[in-house]
Amino acid sequence: MPHLIFEATPVIRRVIDFPQLAKAIHQGLASAGHALLGDLKSRLYDADAFLAGDDPSGQFIVVRLFLTKPRPPLIQRAMGQLIHDAIHEAIAHAGLDGWWQCCVLVIDASGAPYIKTVSQNDGVAREAVA
């Protein structure tokens, strides 16, 4: 179950349409066969206090992609690149002035314990442990 955690400066947060961006990334990862669409989870956090280098006007967006199932390094790289390219395109399309950075950190957490509960439409919760 890949989890994408976005952190963005307020300016970048305002210029991108996050729901549309996340949807496009989810669809791209699923279309490429890297994950099941229903397994992808994304969320965005605003970096209200930040500094990029020594320039208080510098902007950035950082995405941490947590992978809970093993994937070969080439697939991990392809997933990170797909995410990066979608973000880069969204920011470039928005015409953001000034300098900005986009970073994707792919974190293989497949060896770590993973415990979750999913409620079903029948109201019964089922636990999955990986």
C-alpha cells in the first residue's frame, strides 16, 4: 500500500491543484502497473514555517513515498520519477515565479511491521498484518 506524503510551502500549495495532482499520480502509478489504484493513499501538509537554503523566498515541495510491499530498485526509481515528473509539470504549468525545488524520497518500508484495519461495507473490520 504506497503512501505519498506531500509537504509544500504555502506558495506552491496555492498554485497547484492538489486533488487533481494526487489523482493524476495515482492513475499514473496504477496505469504503469506499479500499484493498485485502491491501495494508493496521498495527503498534503503545509510547511507553514520553512527556509530553503538561505533564501526565505525559495519554495519547495517534498514527497515521501512509503512502500510497504517489496519492489525492485528499478520499479522504485520509476515510481519516484513518475511522481516527480507530475509535480514538476504541475508547478511549471502554474507559472510559479522565482526558484523552487521538487524532491521525491522513495522509502522502502517493506521490511518493517505493517498493521492496518480496513472496515468493509458490511460493517465488519478486517485486520491485515504484513
